[in-house]
Amino acid sequence: MSGFSGFGYESPGDREGPNVAQAPSRLTIPAGPGLPATPPPGPGDRGRPLVERERQRRALRAAINGLHGGRSQCVHVVGPPGSGRSAVLADAASAARRGGGTVVTARGCLAEARVPFAVAEQLLAGPLGAQAPGEEVPWQATDPAALCARLTGLARTAPLVVIVDDAHLADPGSREVLHLLTVRLHHAPMLLVLGSPAPWLAGEGEAGGDELALELPPLSQAGLRTALGQLGGGGLPTDFVRRAHAATAGNPKLLVAAWTELQDRQQQRPSAAEFAAAAARSRAAQVEAALDALAPPALELLRLLTVAGGDLDPRLLAGLASGAARRPEALEELRAHGLVTGADRPLPADAVTAERVLALMGPAERRRHYAEVTALAHRSAAPDRTVARLLRASGGAPEPWQRAVLARRAEAAVAVRDDREAAALLGRAAGDWPDAHKDASACIELACAEVALRPALSDRILVQATADRAASPPAVRSRLAALDLLLLRGEAAAARRAALAALERVAHDPGAAPPAGADEREREYSSLAALADLATALGPAGAAVPARTADLPPLPTDPVGAGVLALKHAMAGRDLERTRHLAKSALVPGLSEQPLLAPRLAACAALTLADDVAEAEAGLAAVLGHAQRRGRRVGAAFACLGLAVAARFRGELDAADHHLTRALTELPLSGWHPVIRPFPLAYRAWVALERGAVDQAERALSIPLPEAAEDGAAWAYLLFARGLVALRRGEHRRALRDLTQAGRGLAHRRAVNPVMIPWQAHAAEAAEALGDDATAALLREESFGLSLAWGTASAVGTALLTGAAAETSPGAKRSGFGRAERMLRESPARLRHAEALRAMAELGMVPDPYADPGPARRPARRPRRESAGTRMRGRPAAQPAQAPRAASRAGAADRSGAGRQGGAASPAGDPRLSPAEARAVEYAVAGLTNAEMAEKLAVTRRTVEYHLTHAYRKLGVTSRAELATVFALGG
């Protein structure tokens, strides 16, 4: 006997004489003693043993042995197509014949699934003919009970083994016969073995004997290695076996098919990739052959299951199918071909099956199925994840409820930082190409999702969103948000053009007025003007400036304008107190009230330059959290850069490195706009140079940049970093050239504050090394003058430190380093302060903890404070005292004024007070209330009380009256 067709039985008398007639068997029987060779049951084809099926074989042989002891049993052999199920059954049939007993076999098939008693006919044709050769068997009029009685009667003559493969495909009459056999197992010694791809318990728990289920799991990697060895692939590397196991999912039939294909192509030692490709081709061929054999109802059901992907209840899907596809036979047919898996929610067996099913559908039919299943999922309240997946695969413009689902799923994707998924969802929500006139907010979300993947596309979408002319409040907010993001991206020129165009519409188009009224229109106008001003300050230095189409307000009336103006003042190095006031005002509103990020980041940058680093870091942390929650990667990256700048300013180099790394994690370097890209590289090099790691700085600067990088303000930072590297390498001429170019680029943007980039001090060092002492002196004098004009402790102290290092007289050096140390002591520039202390130690100096910094900053601060105070408040500001305090103070008598010489002391010069506490004390002594102080300092009343409480404790006073006795501010 050979092949996989026919049916038959065999009894012990067959080996001694033809006692029973025999028909062809549908089962393949392995070669054994006294039997002709037949195709083997395992992977391979030359009678090799079954791999990893020994447990199942032992269980079946134990059942056969128990049968001879009078123990009836029902065994279910469960395994998907290709798992070796038929081979295990054939092995059991061979073992039963060798052990003595009658063996009858049958196999269900789709072609005979509706032929009455087709499987029963296979089981009974041979035995009935042998027992009653002249009896006519009325097959078409048989009764299930009578057929069952015939088999049990046969079992009474000798132990009977009944083996049925693909029992789940048996016709209804044969199913009834098998069910009766399981119930009547105790009537005679009988072993019933049923094979199916999924548990098919014919007895439904009513078996008259024991029931046993034997599952055939996929081959393990070790089993697959053994099978490959049987096929002639011994000694293959572990990586090949691992990848072959992943490609075949441990399916023996697929393994044999792929290996045989490669052998037919004369590939004796194929690579893992070649085997994986062969396995995919073999699986695709198997799937296509199975699809060709499917009946139309089963194919229709499979298409619906593939589209649903196991996410919907099959009972709901049945409502979309035709009448025939709803019947259980359609699903059984799919299981028989191994095209679906899963009991409760069937779905395609693997990715190849799903891909081939979708590929063989026409475009119109595929869209129709997806539309039907999507609507069903929405009606059945399926999760957003399911509906969004179906919507992504469907075509056409989405409806409003579909956009809402896609937007919610995109928000979830942003929360887990899956930009690719968010971009795909938002692109589908926007109709595959954004239309700002339909939904500008969706366009902005799409641009934010695309910025790391396709930054150029992100910029185009933002530009399109700024062109929206709608006047509704949501449209105005979306337009401002798009301009804000364009500025952060580095598209300053495009942002300025869009802002000026919007200003023109607001100023001259009556129909452009927001419905909310004049106040809303005024806020929009002010914000647009401020963003246009910021774009002008940050745009290309040599670019032509378009004619202004609207008057920009000279004084800001909103936090957006305050943040922009604070940065401009800080860049120009003027009006320190006004800069602080504007910057703090810009950060007062919450992010829900004022969500634009660029003005907030500008205000934080101004505070850092103004020595208010702690407040700047608090503002940056708020921006970072908001940007991360909203998926604004570019805003989060800039916040991290701001934190890195603040950390370097403090001298915390490890923290600066950490924040720079976070910035490039938030937005990879490829996602940065070309004009912004030099900044993180230059700052990383600057931090490395502060550590003395010149090689590390050179590596950071060696990363290639596009030509457009030279057009932005960040290019000056790169030139500065290159100049510092050249200076450390002793290449003084190159250093002087790069540093001078950096300063020239900043001057074109009116950014002369030396705290931003102290290029003059380092250029002076290079000029002095080249022998040009006159240029070096001029550069130092310019840096010192600009530092005094700005007036912060860090600016003046750094200028004093640089000047002291250049002095040649020992006395001048000692005096200069002492003054620098006393000034830097009050500043957040801890690294510069440490340099001053080290220089003093080398000179044998000891810092005086009570010494006044001296008049270096006083001449520049007093007139500026008077002018700023007069312009902003209408009255002169309080004047700090000019005389130095005594070397030491102690006791209450000293605090009450006894023993004071040369005038009154200033809170700003008291080393016991922080800068914030000193300003609060000044206002308190001047007679301002807590509310007035809070307004002046742009903080809350609680913050003022906090500062005054700490100042009282440090000074040993309990009231404002006692404060007045400690500090008498001169008029």
C-alpha cells in the first residue's frame, strides 16, 4: 500500500491468509515487517523516524496494548496541517497490525462532506464484505445505530482499532456514527483514534471508555536541527537553525518543502536568508493552492476574517456574510486547509495567509470589505485601536467620527513616543494629505509627528497651516501655534512672511476680526507682531527684510511680546532690570493660557543671561513637560538645550552633557533644521572644552553640516567653538579668524552681550599670542565695557577675571583677581568663580568673605537703574551705597548702625543674602508693600513673603523697622 488515497482495513489473518477482503487505504502506512515500503510519516522521505513525536507514539501504543487487555478508549490526535498528524495515525495503524487486531481506517474530505455516510462507508466496506460476501449492503438507507452495531459486532470477534483522519470533515451521518461509537465503547474492545486540526471531541464527554487528547506541537529548534540532519542538512550553524525555525514556525511539512526546493536548485548549503525566502515561497504556494480549492462561501468568510484580524466577534462578522458563509461548514473548511487558527475568534493562520488573501482581492472589493468591517466595529463599540487599524487600511476621505478616532489613537502613539504610528494615523485623519482649511489643528499634529521622520514635509505642512484665513478662535490659535513651531524649527523667514501677512489681514480686513470681539483681535495682533519681531531677530542675517505691513507695538501688552522683547534686550545687553521684569512677566501665565513655546523659551534664555538661572530652569522644565505631553518634539529639544546652557553657565558640566543628550534623543540630529543644527554640536564641543577634552570637542565639530547651516544664528556658536579648539591647539591665526567671524555674525543680529559668547576675551588671547597687543587690549576693553553695561555679576566678574589674567603687574593681578572673586561669588557662574579662587591661591591670596566687590559695576548700574526706573515706574529707583562695608560685623549694635563708617550699606552687597532676597529687602526698606513688591518683581506675594522671611532670619531681625536700622539706603 502506498499513497494518501483509498480506504481499507487489516486483521491478523491478513498475515496468515486472506481471511478478510481488503480495500485501498486512505492512510499512508510506514514501512514495517512484512509490509511494502510506503512514504514515511516524518519530515523527509526515506522512512526516517518521526521527530519529536515519540510521546504521542508511546501513548497510542499504550492504548493499543490496553485494547488487548479489554480496555476501550477514544484518542484524539490534534495538530494543524503539516504537523505530522497523518503520519502519527499511520504509525499507530502499523503498530496495531503488528500487535494483532482488526484495523479499519478512513479519512474525511471536503469533496465528500455532504455525501451521506461517506466516512462510515470507508470503515465498513471491507469488513462487511468479508463477513457476508453475498449480502447486499443498502448504503444509502443505512441507519447510524445499525452501522454502529455492525462495527461493535466486528469488535466482538477481535479487538478493533478504528482510525479516522480529518474527522472534523466527516459528513453528518458519519459524525453520528462516530458519536455512537464513543458512547458504546464499553460494548466491545475497541480503540477509536480521531485526527483533526483542532479538538473535535465526538463523544462530547459522553464516551463509554477513557478519552485522551494528544496535541502535536511545532518542532523546537532542537527538533528542527534533527529533522534537517535527516534531510541531509547536518552541521548547520545555530543561527541558520534559529532563522529556519522562525521562517517555518516549526512546521515539518513546510520545512521539508523549503529544503526540497533548495535541493532541487542544487543549493546544498543554503544561507539562512535563502532558506527563509524558500520557506516563504513554499508557504505562499500552499496558501494559494488552498485558496484555489476553497468553496466561494469559505473564501468570503476568510476575507472577512482577514480584514477583521481577530478583533471582532465572528458572530458579528456573520452578519456581513452571505447565507452559505454563515454556516459552520465554511469555518470547518478553512480549518481543514490550515488557513485559520483560534477557537473563539478565528483569524488567518499567519502573516503569509493574510497577505495572500488581501493581495488576491480586487481594490474595490478590498475597500468595500474594510468599509463594512469598519462600520461594524464602530457600531459594536470596538476599541479605538481596532477602528483605527481598519481606517488606516481603508481608502477615501474620513468622516468626522473617523477623524476623532484617528486623533485619539495618534495621541496615544505620541504618549509612547511612536512617531511613525502617530504620523500614519494623523496623515489618514487629514485625508492622506493635509488640508489646513479643513482642520488646521490636525495638520499641526501631523507636522509634529513627521518632524523626526520627514522634517521637510513637517515644515511644508506648518507653512500651509499658517495660510488658514479663518477668523474663529480655534483657527486663530492653530495659526499662532503653527507660526510658533515654524520659529522653533528654524524657518524664521517663512514665519515672518506668514506673520506679516496675517497682520495685514487683521489690520485691514474687517471680516478677519474674530467673533469674540476687539479684545481677541488685539491679542492676536499683538502675538503676531511679537512673533514677526522674533522671526526678524532670528532670521538670516544677510537676507532682505520685507517691507513692514503693520506697525509692531513698541511696548508689549501680553506675555508673548514680553518674552520676545526680553530676549532682544538680553541679546543687546541693555536694560537688565527691565529684561528681568519682561522675562518673568512672560512666564506668569500658565501654559494652558499661553501655550506658545518660542516666547517662553526666549524669556528663559533672557533670564539665564540675566543670572536668574534658577527661574530660567523652572520655566524650561515646565516647557519640557508640556512639550513632551503634547508631542512637540522640537519644543522639548529646545527646552533641553536651554537646560544644557543653564547647566554650563552654573559649571555643572555633567548635567549639561545629560541635557544635550536628551535634546538629541527628543529630536535626532537629522530632524533639526539646517540653520539650527550647528547649535547642539557647538555647545557639546564647548562643554567638552570646559573639561579640557579637545579631542572630544573636535569630534563633535567634525560632523558634516549642510550649506544652509551658515545662514542661521547658530553658525556663530559653531565658529566660536571652532575658534576655541584652534586656540587650544595653538593655531592662533585660525582661532582669531573664527572668533572674529563669530562676533561679526552676532553683531549683525544686534547680539553684543558678551555673556552669550565671550568671543572678545578669547580673540584677545589669540591676538596677544600673535604679537598684536594693541588689538588684544581693544578687544578686552570692548568686552569689559559691554559687561559693565549689562551689569550682571557673572558678566562683570568674568570680565574682571579676564582682565586680571592679562595684567603683568603682580599688584594689579592680585587686585583684579580679588575683585573678580568677590563679584563672581554673587553670581551663578561657579566655574568662573572657581577659576578666580584658583588664581588667588596660586598668588597666595585668601578671599575675604565680607569684602565688598568694589565700584567696578556701580557706575554702570546706578544710571541704568535710574533710567529704567524712571521710564517704567515714573520715579527714580533706590540707589545702592557706594562706600565699602567694614571687614567684619558682629553684634546687634553693629546691626543697629553703631560703628558704621563712610555711609550706609546696601542689601545687594550683603553676602548673607541671595540676589532675590536682597531685592526684596531693598523694596521693603523703601516702604513698598508686599503686593507692590510682587508686582515689581513679577512674582507672587507668597514668594515675596518667603524671601523676606529668610532675609529676616539671616540678618537677625524681626520687623521692617529693624531692617531700616540695618540698611539705610542713600537718596
